[in-house]
Amino acid sequence: MTDQTLAGRRVLIVEDDYYQAQDCKQMLERVGAKVVAACATIPDLSRLLEDGPIDVVLIDINLGHGLSFDFARELKARAIPFVFLTGYDTAMLPEDLAESPYLSKPADGPHIVAALAGLPRNGES
């Protein structure tokens, strides 16, 4: 995976499994993404945005100490595109997030890259 599909895109990873997060980070950087953070818990989005826009987010649903749905809603309200990456079934998604892009674990690198690359940058439609 050496193409630059995500070249220059600023990506946030929210994943509580350290190895999954690091694998995703390394893989995304190989395709040209700038990983602004890899967080095991819900980050302070306003603080992260102080350093620049976030183009796309890869987000696990279960972060060990709770679900990430409220964070996904915050991303949606700010028009920041995201993809859920989780072991849960889509049936557990709340109605307001049911149409969100979704990848089942384990997802391989090409599928993650394709899902993120297929999203518009923050602010684009």
C-alpha cells in the first residue's frame, strides 16, 4: 500500500486498542495521511481543531469506558466526516447515526483507506 490516496488529509483515530490504533496510524501515514492524533478515549475536539482542521475520523464505537455515539454526533454537527470501525453490528447504531459509514473489525488496510478516502474533506460536500 504505497499510493498516496489520502495525501495531505488530516486524520483523527479514536480507538482504544493500542495495537489497532498504531497499525491504523502507520498504515494511514504510508498512504500520505497526516494523523493528527490517535486517542484511546474521546478527545477534546475543540482543542484538536486549534491546530488545524480535521478532514476525516476513524472511530471505534466501544472505547472501553463507554460508547462513542455522542462524539460521532459532535463530528456530524461540525460536518467532520467519519467512519465507524467496530466489532459491533450495524443494528446497534442509533437511528440518527444509522446511515454513517461503517467497517466491521477486523478490517484490512485497503478497506480502511478506501472508506476514509471516499469521504469528502471537512467542509466539502
